[in-house]
Amino acid sequence: MSQLRELYQQVILDHNRSPRNYRPMTDATRKVEGYNPLCGDHFTVYVRLDGKVITDVSFQGAGCAISKASASVMSSTVKGKTTDEAESLFRTFHALVTKGPEDADIETLGKLAAFAGVNEFPARVKCAILPWHALRAALEEKGSSVTTE
């Protein structure tokens, strides 16, 4: 178990240091800002859709290692998925970070499983889920900003 935790920590550190898809997207079809007033995490998530397929996702902003890594892994994971698949991943990821790995379908998460220990730190749950709420709002066209409050 400690080797698995170490691997998960390495994934988070790697995506924090070298975030994937960290860039503005000038041709985004949707864009939503996410803000966590508790800790100051602030990201903009950009999405380009072709029908119901997410053809590209990127993000920009600043936040803690957990939120930046979550946005990075999220953007890599949902690219090429349908909006329904992304919604299913949102629900599975949300269960993982709020309730723990025993209530989540770990096999469908891939690198997102690196966030399995977040539920042990309640203050960090909002950090991990912030980019996901921004993505969900973009996909559902529910305004231009979301907060974790």
C-alpha cells in the first residue's frame, strides 16, 4: 500500500510541476472560471466541443499542487470523451475524493486514482474537485464561473 501511495504522490507532483494542457484556448467553444475562496485556487477551464465530443480541454490559473494536478489529469483524461462519459467520470471522481476509494470505481479512473487519499484531508477535497466543477459547468453551459462554496 505504501508503494501505491508513493506512486500516487509522484503522479500529483509530476502534474503539478509539468501540468498538461496548461494554456489558453482561443477557439474554445466554452469557458468557465472556477474559484475556491477558502484557499484562493483560481482556474479557467477551456473546452472545445464537436457535437457531444470533447475535442480539446485546457486550463490556466493558479492554485495548490492538488488543484493544479487535478486540472492537468482531468484535461488529459476527458479529451476525446463524450460529454456523457465526462459526466460519468465527474461522478466517479467526486465519489473518490469525497468518500474514498472503496466507494469509487477505481478501474475506470486511471491516473485520477492518484487522488484516492484526498478524502482523508477534507480541506483538500475542494481543491481536487474545483477544476471538475468548472468543466461540468462548461459542459452544461451553466454560466461563466463556479465556486466551491
